[in-house]
Amino acid sequence: MAKLTIVKDLCKGCGLCADVCPKGLLALSKHINARGYHPIAIEEQEKCIGCASVSYTHLTLPTILRV
């Protein structure tokens, strides 16, 4: 099983990764992180296929999303 790790305190809540997730598993959280943004959250981790599509949306900050 693939595991997507999200560093929520670095996330700016832009939603780009949610747009490219082929399974539609990502959505903005209702919670606010330390930077004042709604970070991305994965809804059903077990359905993640590990495609790494989300990693291409944040090439300058690879520490936000790890597959």
C-alpha cells in the first residue's frame, strides 16, 4: 500500500495536489495550520495508488508531500 505523507504546517492550501490526484482522495482540511492556511488532507489513505502525481505540483517544496 502506498502512503502519502503531508507536512501540514508547510502546506499553503493551494489545492493543486487535489486537482491532480487521479483518485480524488485529497481535499482541503477544515482545520487551520500554524501558518494560517487550510492544509490538504487525504480522505482515504488506503485507496492511494502511489502514483506520485501530487509531487509534481510542488517541485520547490518536496517536503510538503511524500509518496
